Amino acid sequence: MLYYIGAISLILIGIYTVLTKKNLIKIVIGLSIMDSGINLLFISIGYVKNATAPIFSNASLTADKMVDPVPQALVLTAIVIGLATTAVALALVIRLYDHHKTLNINKIRQLKW
Amino acid sequence: MRKAVSIILLAVVGYYLFNVFLNMPFGEKREGVGKYYLENTLDETGAVNTVTAIVVSYRGFDTLGEVTVLFLAATGLGAILFDKRGKKRRHQYASLIVRVTSNMLYPMIVLLGAYVFVHGHLTPGGGFQGGSIIATGVLLMFMSYRKFEANHTALSVIESLAGLTFVTVGLGGLIYGSSFLYNYLPLGQPGDLISAGVIPIIYIAVGFKVGAELSGVLDTMLKTIR
């Protein structure tokens, strides 16, 4: 249960950062925090009490003493996609900085809300 | 004003999220597709690591899409940051201690990355993780030596060959088996290095591809620093 609370808190912190911060780099960091929160949420959904990782590394391990492997496989995908989106977002930030010479979204007229 | 609006929005989103997860059982045994995978992976794929079996075999097509997304991101990054002036990285003067240590660490980091993706079907790890480890080694060298250049031709050759290997092995499944990415090679003894049919081949290709792509991304981003 604590894992759910922690993961949802991370997601909320990420949304708060994206909504209130004015520095573009901080907004990208906020997106990244949200990403981690969602990954933690997925992993904790697959958790089973007193179970091990889903790897049959020795014969004494049986299938009913393992956590759910599907969320782990999905999160493996999500981490890589998160990395790719963060890289592209940072590249856009670099370009915006080159163009406007500032990272403050209030000074970049088109991004104001 | 903006903060107040944001906090009200967060309160609403948080309330509903907590409500959803309040009713979701935590830490209990689950039925369904996860159980099926756990019980049948060893017989069907021969891979010891169930997560690898799901990523490469059961959901292999999904992984092909994921690799494509990563490739698109790397290409898009290059397109966004493309500059006609041939740019060099800014002169960075790393100290002697940093240079000597990274000289010693770099081969070991690459070796660890290769170990992680070669043993992807046996131990925790796999192509994506191993590729990322190799990219961190390359980043260390970028940070210590300003003359350490990435050979972009070699990187794209490695990337294309790895992608081709993935697709060719997958198409082999159509010829020798029943479906794309069918596991048509002998499964071998679970737990051996050479086992689990096509899974290690695909994961090694993914490892090369991810390592080359991430190194290219790092090089592109570092070249924009002035």
C-alpha cells in the first residue's frame, strides 16, 4: 500500500513541477519524475508478498513464489521510451535556448499560459 | 494564482488516483496472463529469465516497435540539433587522475555491458540494460578526452546491422515456424549460455543497437555545448 502512495505522490510532484515551474529544464525534470512514478506504480501492482524475482536461476524456485513478470516487461519498455522522450525534449530545449537566449517560458511568448 | 489552480487540479487528480488504488489489492497472488507465463516459460522458450522471455519472445513484435521508437528518437534528435557548421566539442580539460582512471574503467564497463546483454536470458539484464551500460562507458570517455570522437559511420553501420539481424531472425520464424519471431532454433538445456533458441541472438542485436544509438545521442548532445 505504501508503494502506491509513494508512486502516486511522485506522479503528483511531477505534474506540479510541470504546471508551476518556469524553467524549461525543470519542466523536463518534472516529466522525468512523473515517469518514475508511473514505473514504480506498475512494479508495485505486480508485487506479490514473500515472492522473488521471476527468474528460475535454481531448481528450488517455483512459479507460485514469484512476482508478476508482465508489469516488469512493460516497465522495461516504458523506461526506454522515457529515456528517448527525455532526450528529444532536451534537444528541443537546446534549440529554444539558441533561438530565444532564455529558458524562462514567460519570456518565450508562444509558451505562456 | 497559477499555483492555486495547480494545487486544486492536483487535489482532484490525486483524490481519484488514490480512490482507484485504495481498492486494488496489494501484494496478493494474481491469476491470468502473468501466471501462464510463469508456469510455461521454461517449457515453451527455454529462457530462465521470464521477463526476457516476455520481452523478446511473447511480446517480441512490441520490442521491435520499441527499438524503432528509440531509433526514431535518435534520428529526430540528430535532425533537431543538426547544424551546418561542423562543430567540435568544446575543449574540456579533465585532470590526469580522471583520464587515467577512465582509461582503466572504460574496457571494464564495456565488458560488463557485453556480459549483461549476452546473459540476458539467464540473469537480470538484457539488451537494453547492457546497451545503456556501454553508453555510460562511452560518456565517461567523452568527458575525459576532448579528442575522443565517435565514428558516426561505424555507429550507423552497427545500428543498421543489429536492426537487420533482429528483423531477419524474426522473418526466419515465418519460414521455419508458424509466425513472425517464432522460436525455431533448438531450445537446449535451460540455464546454459547457449539455450532458449533465438532469444539470445535477438537480445545481443538489441544490445548493440541500443549501445550504438545512445552513444550517438550523447555525442550529438555534447557537440551542442559551446
